[in-house]
Amino acid sequence: MALSVTCLSSLTAALFLDNVAQHMLIFIFCSTLFVYNFIKYFPLVSISFGVRDFSGILIVSILSFLTASILFFSLNFTSKVFVIIGGVLVIIYTIPLFGETTNGRNKKGWKIYLVALSWIMLTVGVPLANMNSFSFSLFLKWSFIQFIYVWVATLPFEIRDLNTDDLSLQTIPQQLGIYKTRLLGQIILSIGFVFAVFVFPSDALIIVPLFVAFLMLGIGLNYSSKDSSEYFESFWIEGIPIFWWLSFFLISYFY
């Protein structure tokens, strides 16, 4: 997950910035690693304390947090704003607030949007904040494209979790069923690709890698099921941004 987020951030920077700040990418990797471990393993640590050994995960998480905290102060003001917004979204996703008994992840219909918006803060907002002159128009265009990608990429996980998610969550697959969820995802991916062609009509370095990523995601969504392998979503779906990043640099080499 952390590598995928970093690849999307690096892709944004490579497309629209003259120079890619390495400390920014290290910050994004470490902060994502810490947040992901916190969300996924903190409840398990609380429940299984004394039964399972989480010392390795704890050490990696602490080192990631310390590194991200130090590098945070090297970011410019606009980048820090995007990081803070993303942090607030993560808190809403993870922790019940204002006397609520459930967090955002367990609220009806919230999960998929909180995930997509928090990703955008790091993969679009932070890199573009390093432009000499921040373009809000470009931010909206690229955010829309990546929002569509992340939104659709969440669907295979919701299909996988049909057997375990509470019905009160009202996830897309719970409401539409697996077939219609797949169809909706394919339609939205098509809309996103047409939009990209429209706003970046002559830029092959954007369009071709985007086509590769959207095609891979569409195929992955088509094969997703509630009985799929444990690693299908966690490896192949989460790993698509890595192929997106690799295809960009492969094409840019020959372009």
C-alpha cells in the first residue's frame, strides 16, 4: 500500500514538476506505512495483546512515524495543509468522534469516499503543492482522474468483504450486487479515461500509462469475487499503481 501511494505521488510529480523532491516521496511512503499499520493492526494489538507478537510491526511503525514527523517540517506550507487535511480524514475514518459510537469506516456509505479523498491529498495535493505556481485547475483535473481510480480500486475490496461487512454499511456491492458493481466500475473507468483524453488530448505520457492502469483495474474488477484469493486484492489490485508508474517511465524512455 505505501509503495503504491508513493508510486502515484511520484507519477504526479514526474508529470507536472521539473524536479521530484526525494524527501517528499520518503515522507509520503513513511506516513502511509504508519497510517496503514495503525488502521490495520492497532485493533488487533489491542485484542491480541499477549497472544501474538506485534513487536516487528510496532518497531517499523514507530520508525516510520518518526521519519515522517521529521520530514513533515521540510515540506512547504501548502503541502503541510494537504497533509493535515489527509490526516483529519484518516482520523475520521479510524476513530469515533464527538460522542459517536462508530468511526467513518463503519458509517453508511462513508468508507469509499474517505479512502479516495485521503489518497488524493498525498498522491495529488502534496506533489502539486511543490509547483512553482500551484495550479488549482490542474489539481482538480488530476484529482478527478485519481479519485475515479481509487474509488473503483476500492470496489474489489468491498466485493471481497461481502461475507464479513455488516449490512448497515450499505457498501456498493451490498446495494447493487456483484455484477452491477462490476458494471458500474467499468462505466466509471470509461468516463475517467474519456475525461483524461479530453483535458490532456495530446499528452501520450499521461494517456497511455493511464490506459494501462485503467485496463488492469477493469480486468481485476471483473475477476473480483467474495471468494477470491486472500492476496488477489491485497497484492494484484493494490499493486496496479506500481505498474502505472513503471509504464510511465518505460514510455517516457522511448517518447
